[in-house]
Amino acid sequence: MVAKAGTRFENVSKLFDHAAHNGSNYLNGHCFVRVIIIDPVQAFIGADVDMNRANEVRPVFRKLGMIAEKTGCAIVLIGHLNKSSGTQSTYRGLGSIDIMAAVRSLIFIGKVRKDPTTRVLIHEKSSLAPPGETMAFKLGDEEGFRWVGAYEISADELLDGKEGKATETKLERGAKLIRELLADKKEISIRELDEKAKEQGISGRTMRDVRSRMKNELEYRVNEKQENSIRLKE
């Protein structure tokens, strides 16, 4: 849990009443909280609730949603998967499918079978924004934690033990596209650049991020059509 403002609060153990599955009064009256992490969510649900029954699980998550809405606090739930294979990724969580349905963003993390030091992070569900790219990271080798980069694999493939492959992120592809288009002192308008990026599945927002990261390499101008354009600095 991370405080929004002020000093670190005390009595964190009182934040939630696990028997009643609430805690909003304490949360509103005693501290400012930005993030709550519940790990694992199956243990939070408690022994008095059958986590395989939707009608029992739903009220628990409704109360959590109310707490998040009233306080502006993000609630991160960490859950474990069952060992069933051959089923869709969203049905692989322990307990009722309502657990997966209740969240607004769902991320899977799994090991690559042939390389147990490589984990893949997949943004499987995103109700409020575009999903993030699938990314891989290394953990447990002599270099410790480090990001590997974009990875090409679906959640179903990962959980079934299939192999994916490392690939370029959209940011990397965007930067490569800019350098290719501006080679040999060429100049291109932002409009044309975004159109060519869109043809490759790269959004205008991503290209803005790319240009921001390349700000020390790019020179901005206004062309003869009065359009904003860019070229590489000499």
C-alpha cells in the first residue's frame, strides 16, 4: 500500500475487516491510500465464501469496487491459476469466472517452458484503455531482473506451454520507421509519418512517444504546405 500524501500511516492491519469484507470507513477516515495489493485474492475471499460460486463471489468484489470508487484507490489483485490445460486463459483462474469478469484490467505472467528464467507479461483484458504490449523479462539468472522487450505469444499459448519469440516493441518499430523515412537527409510531414505508421499498426499516440524520445535527433520545420514536418539533425 502506498500513501497518497503525508506520512506513512499506521495500523495497516485494520484496513480491511476480512470477516465483513469491508473497510471503507477506516479507509476514508484515517488515511490516504493510492494502491492496495491483495495477494492472493483467493485467501482474501475467505473460508466462509465458496469462491467457485458466482453468487457468493460477486458481493465481495462489489464491495471492493465501491471502496475503489469512493476513495480513488487502485486495487491490485494477485491470483493463482488452476492446472487445467487446453482451456481459454480467462477460465484458468482459481475460483469463479466472476473474479476475472470483475476486474477492469487483467494481466497474465507465465514462464517460457524452454527458458525458465524468462517470464512473459500479457495484458489479456483492458476495459478502460488500449491494452499494453506483451513484454518479456528475465528473472533468476546471474544478471537478476531485466526487461527483454516485446514478445510474440498469446495468453492461451503461454499457459499451454507453447513457445513464442522475442520481437520489436511498437516504440522500437516506430523509431526504426522514422530513421528509414528520414534517411539521406529526407524530410516528412507529421501527417504522412502517422499515415505510414498506421499502415504498420502503430498508433499516432505511440508515434508521439517515439518523437518525444528522439527529440535530440529530430529537427522540426514547417514545409511549403504549412504542415509540421521533421528531419534528422545533421
